[in-house]
Amino acid sequence: MDNLLAILLVTFGAYLFWQQRRQTELAQKFIEQRCSTLGLQLLSTARGSHKLKDKKGNWGWQTVYLFEFSADGHDTYQGYVIMKGFRPMHIHVPPHRMPETEGV
């Protein structure tokens, strides 16, 4: 009986790890797409905090992903994405300097 419980715990832990990796990969793709759309250079991405409830009190696995980006290669700004499950719920890209265009 102890072996069965240990196997179930290891299996559940592996499942949670796999789901977290999947969420991280989806968040990374979403952040890359958003930076590309805005013409920003993505510098780094990091996983932040986890919550089991959102601000409205609804249950669901929420993770905050922090990312750093640059608009012109010389400055650095930090934004974040809140993922609930496998969907981005909110993205925050702070005000930043737009790069100067040549020839305009």
C-alpha cells in the first residue's frame, strides 16, 4: 500500500511538472509574438509567482511571467504576463521609448 501511494505521488508530481513546462512554453511563445508585433527586442523571460485564486476569487492555476525587453538595444524595460492555465489573461508592457526610424 505504501508503494502504491509513493507511485501516485511521484506520478502526480511529474504531471504537475509537465503541465508547468507546457504553460511556460506557451507563455514564452506569446511573449515572443507580442514583442515581435510591437517591434521590441526580447531580452529574457522568467517565471514569477503562482496563485491558486485570481483577484475575483475564482479557482485556477495562475502564474506570472516576467520579461525584459529593449526598444532600441540600449534601454531595458520589464513587463509581465499573467497566465491562467494555458491562456494569457493579462499582459503589461510599460510605456517605453520608441526607436528612432532612419530616413524619416
